[in-house]
Amino acid sequence: MKVLVTGATGNTGRHVVDGLKDAGAAVRVLVRDPAKAPHGVEVVQGDITDPAAAAEGVDAVYLLWPFYTADGVETALESMKDKKIVYLSAMGAEDGGSSWGHVEKAVRNVTGDWTFLRVTGLATNTLGWVEQAETGTVRAPYGQAKRSLVHEKDVAEMAVKAFTEDHAGQTYLVTGPEALTQVRQAELIGHALGTPVRWEEQPIREAVEQLGAEFAAAALPYWASLVEDPEPVSLDVARVTGHPARPFEEWARERFS
């Protein structure tokens, strides 16, 4: 099997490449900067919005669509017709009007051999707190929001299983093993850094100014909802990979210890 990995230099893609190589698959990567491409793979320079050259002759595709809208995705997927596609989606795809939902629909229109990995959120999303954590204080909104962030290695293992086993037509909810408050996540980052960290609740108006109005309009109401209604915890990682999802604490130790 020859697999095209998009986003091969990113948080999940680099681990997908390693897993596929370990499984004996031939790997081609589509990257903007060949100098940053993983070693031991075929490299095609280009952009995800125009993957035709990279997709020619491959059997399967690890698909990222790193945009806030699905504009242009139908055209981009034309070159992937009838190939196996594993798409890194999001829990928000349950809302058919979301960009993730639109991409999932577009994937279904070009192939019946698809697998969707709907992620609640990646643990790497908390990297934005690290500079603050090193000072001993993380200042952000909704500290009591509970998130089931997932280790990027678990996402990659799910993808490799989807390529090497029969998971066609399956949608998986990919989460961490528990829902932790953002306060606790910051504390665990502090433990890994060797610096005690306290949480300082940020006023919403200040958060909007810092995040930008467009992103804040989507993110803040969602985080607010997680205070009373935590993100779900799924067993799909364990079912597919054969081991429990890696805890956030393990992710933090690997990153910072």
C-alpha cells in the first residue's frame, strides 16, 4: 500500500508517517517545505488545496483540511476518488453545518472506503499556555471547563489501524481517558516543567481582545458550556488500538520533562 500523508510535518501527521513506515507501507508526503519533510519517504512539494500530483498513484490518503471553511474541498478531493481516505475530523462534525461536517460529506461523495477520526481536541492545543506556565501563572477564561484532550500519538495510531485493517465506513470519537478542567491541565503542565502553576481567571472582554473576535465568538461559548457539560470520554481509542488512551499527564511529561 502507498499512502499519501497530508500535514506530515504537523502534530499528528509525523506520527502517522512513523506508524505507516513501521507497518511496512510506502509513504508519500505532501508538504509546502521539503526541507521539513520526514526522512525515508517520497516527498511532493505543494499545497493541500491542490493535491492532484501528490495523490496520483497512491492507494490511500491521510487527510487534513486545516481551514475554518470547506470552500474548495470538493475540487481538492477529485484526485482522491475511490481511494481509502482517513480524515482527521472533529466532534463538531456532528453538526452538519460545520466545516468538518461539509468535508466529511465531500469525502463520502468520492469514496466508500472512508474512516473519520472525530477528535474532541488535541493536547497540543495547550501549548499556548507554556510561556505563561513558566512564570507560574496561566491567565485564561473558563478554568473549570472540562476537556477530554487526546494525545496526538493516539490519533496517529488510530489512523494507522484504519489504513492497515478494515475500518471502512467507521466514525470514531477520539478522546483522552478523562475530562480534566483547564485548571488541572495547567497544573499538570507546571508539574512537568517543575514550576507550580496557578490559574488566574481572565475576564471575558479581555479574552475576546486577546483571541480575536472571530475565534472568540466560536470558542468562548463552547468553553463556557464545558463547565457544566464536560466533553465526552470515548473508549474508541482502546477498542481500536488495544490500549487505553494516553492521559494528559503523560503527554505533558513527554513534552516538558
